[in-house]
Amino acid sequence: MPTKDEIQKDILALKGAAQDNVRRQYVKELHKYTKRDTIIYASAFTSKKMPQLPPFLMSITNEDVQGFMSALHGLSGDKLDLILHSPGGSLEAADQIVQYLRSKYHDIRAIVPQNAMSAATMIACACDSIIMGKHSSIGPIDPQITFPTQSGHFSAPAQTILDDFEKAKQEVAQNPKTAPLWVSKIQAYPPGFLTICNNTIALAKEKVTEWLNTYMFKDIPKEQQKGEAIANWLGDNSIHKTHGRPIGLSIAREKGLNIITLEEDQEFQEKVLSVFHATTVTLEVTDCMKFIENHNGKGSFLNVKIEKK
């Protein structure tokens, strides 16, 4: 298996669109080995250029549905390997992507070469199995809420906002003099904010419960299905403490997810990692921020020019 540095040299030796040929050749080799349709969904959220760009460029958005439509065009298999490398994003977009993919495929494996977090974890939970390496991580699904402030947009876990309201109620009840401090803070939130937080938390857990029981645990008797327990655990901010907490394969498997260890098949592992290395190099050395691409090299690319200082 070539190292990432070797793959990077191969890509940098080429110019323009020809650089994509290195990655595409590795994806074709993976597809030939598995005999399954293969799609990469990856963004530059772990690259060095990430701090220079708005996070939403790397996130799962409604526009990605069109990207998946382009990537699925012309494919005819009923089994899919979905390679995920994403920080997450919109719950609603993830829901639409899942509905679309599950209408097309009888069996889907999520392959997580490094990180599939938040809404990307939710998509992985809508698959029949999740393939992870010893270094791979999924993450909590507790929703993040973005709202405007005087200094710009701010994101926070929905549960911490609800916890703040509860804390405010308790402190004001114990010491009414603290009321003005809490009022000024709460007034910064838009109308109906509490309801939005509660509904978003409930929806995330509801969808993951539904997907796990429908797909990953479809062959398990209904009374033994673990979807709800896993969804509640993944969505519990009080357990994970931080939205970015990495959940490795051992913990994920211990909690009941159907995890396949990448290292079980050496040749498969090498082909997956070659695809992933070529993918991350693409995101590091080109203007590409995010792409969705199938094993035939068809799909959608988001390119943003970064001005060099």
C-alpha cells in the first residue's frame, strides 16, 4: 500500500483535472474488489485550510442531495459502500440524504476511514453496518443550534441552552436579585427558541432510533432492538460533555452498533486507506472543499479559491 506522502507526490506530479485521476483509480480498484457501488462523501474539515473558510462550506447541507443525485446517476447495483469523512451539518439534510439512499439500496455499509461526526454519524446509523478502523471515530448526535448575537453567529448544543434556562429558573427562585442578569441573556435568544431546542433534540433521537431499528437491526426481533437506547446515548450531551467527542469502534460496538473492523481484511483495508489518502490530499492541495463522487468518477465538487498571503 502506498503511503500518503507517495500518493501526494503522484498527485502533485500532475496538473489540473488530471490530479483527480489518481484518486479515481484507487476508487475503481476498491469497487472491483468489493463488487459494490462506491461513493465518497468527504469535506476538507480536517485540512490545514479549514480555519480560513466558513464551517458551513464543509458541512452537510441540502445542496448535497443534488450531489448524491449526480453520484448515483448511472449506477444500478443494490449494495452501496458509502465512504464518509464529514464533521456533520444539517439534521434535515441528513434525513433527506438517508431517504434518498435507502430508496435506492438494499444494503449500505458506511465506511469511516477517520471521522464521521454529528449528522454524518446519523447517516452512518442509517446503514446496515459501519466499518471503522482502530483509529476511526464517530461522534455524538446532540444537535447544535446556531443563533445570531451582537458579535456574530454562535453555535451551542441545544441541551446546554435548555440547561441554562433551568439554571436561570432555579437561581431566580432562590435569589430574585439575579433576575436582571438572566433576563438580559435570555433576551438575546430569538422567539420560540426553547421549543426549537426541544424539538431538534427529540427529532435527532427519533430519526436515529427509526433508522437503526429499520436497517441495522432489521433481523433482530422487535422487542430486542437497541435503536432507542443507542440513540439516547448518542444524543446525551451530559454523557459526552462535548459535541466533538470521538467515539471509537470499541465503544461503538460495546453500545450495540453493528461495527465491522477495517483491519479484519488486509487487502480491503489497504484499498480503503489508499482511497482515503488520495481524498485528503485532494482536499489539501486543490481548491476543492467538499465532494461527492462515485467509482466511475461522476459526482459533484465544491471548489473555493483561497487567496495565498
